[in-house]
Amino acid sequence: MNKLVISYLFLLLAFNFSHSQAWMTNLDIAQKLALAQNKMVLMVWEESTKYPYDVLANDDTGKIVYFENMFESETLSPIIWKYFVPVIVKEHNYAELFAEIDGKRSQEYIDKFNDDSIKIMDVNGNILNVSDYYGNYQNITKIITNYGLNTSYFTPELKSYKIERDFYAAFYLASKYFDYSLYLKKKVRLAVLDLGLIYLDEASELIATNPTKDQQVLEERVALLEIQQYLIKKRPKKVLRQLRRMDAEDVETNNQSLAALLYYSAYKSIKDETNAALWESKISSVNLRKAQLFINLNS
């Protein structure tokens, strides 16, 4: 069977799933469909379907409506499908999925992974809404408002990472998540930033496990992008301290553009025009536009 026929069959399968309004039960297929549709995955464990899963949602007037069972609601299902690819993951998949994150995530992340709450994941299975805590009921409208993201901004990077999980795929996906977070409100911005840090940590691990002649360049690049998170967290003074600590003025040639971006953005953010001017000439027009986003965020 040639690739064109396989692609056609997959798209046909994706179309049928997305219009059936039934929850999917295969995480791998759900992730592929989410990638094709530029969506996040909405995931719950199979065990949570054994009892009525009551949730809240807001109607068109803003009134809160109670739904006794999310999985059986003909009202909620098409709304959820509009923004996510929903999937129920069978319990026998738990061990394999847990092995992928064991020792690599915070306790908060592990707790979210383990509980019965709704998990919003990217197409690689990393959880976005880690810090979301609910009272007695989860509100579907709030989940959609916060996490119903259109992932087309970083779809090329997601696809590259799916094809081959090497340093560059992980690094560029991390960088794209960082960039995307700049356009989001604070709560979601920090959640997306944390997703980016997951991939940045992976990029760093790949340097250690697959050493190359460019190892120093790559290690510097990871360190600089890690520092960038503090501009997004509105801590420009920490950016400058970290840059000085790593002697970023003398980084490898291939990393000088990123270092200049960080120096310029941080100095402008603290209104140090004298030092900012020293770096402005070293920034490309593309990075100058990005720097303005950092500056606006920190103003």
C-alpha cells in the first residue's frame, strides 16, 4: 500500500472520528488526529468512566449549567470535539505511559497524571493544565477558554519532532512553545512555557547521550534559551545575572544572535537605554520584533 493511499485512509478515518462525537479510545490515533486538526488532546483515564462524571459548563448567557455525565452528554460532546480530540485511555496503558515520565517530571505533574481529572495534552502526551485545580466540579467552558489552543503556530515543529526526536527537533519545539506563550494570558502563558521547558530538558539530555563536535555550541544554546524563560516570567534582572554568570558576551558565533536578543530585551525592560544601545545593532530585524514582545510584556 503506497503512502498516498495510507494518507488518504488516515484522513478518512480522522474525518469519521471527528464527526462521530464519540470519545476515542486509542491515544496514538487521537494524537495523530489532533496533529492533523491543529488541536490539543483532552484525555481521561478509563477508570473515571465507571461512574457518572459530572461537570459544569456556561451557556450562551453565561449561566452555569450542570451536566450529570460528561461522557453521555449529547450537548457537550460536539463542543468538546470542536476544540479538542477527546480520548479515554485504557488502564493497561498506564505503566507504559508512566515509564516515559518517571523521574523526569515534578510531583505536581505526576499527581495530575495519576488523578481522574481532565488532562489537556499536546500531541506528544505532555500535560498542559498541570496546575489547574478544581473544586467539586470541572468547568468545561473554562477548560476550553484556557486550553482550547490552535496549535498551527508550531505544527511544523510538532511534525518534525514526531518524525525524529533529535536535539534540533526538541530544541526548536521548545523555542516555538516559548514564542507562542508570549501571545497568551498569564495563566496559560506559564503553562505553555512549562511545556517548552519539558522539550528543552529533553534537548539537553540528548546532547549528553549523543555528543558531537558541536557540543559546546549546543550546550550554550540550551542555556541561553533556558534564560529566556525569565523574560517571559517578567524577571529581566535575573536574565542579566544569568547572562553574566555564563559570560554570555563571549558565546560561540552561532549563539551570538540569541545572546544579543536576551541582553537587549533585558536592558530595555529595566529601561537601561545606554546598555541596550550597545546590543541593538547586533540584533536581526526578526529578533528585534521578538524583543519588542519581551519589552511590552515587562513594561
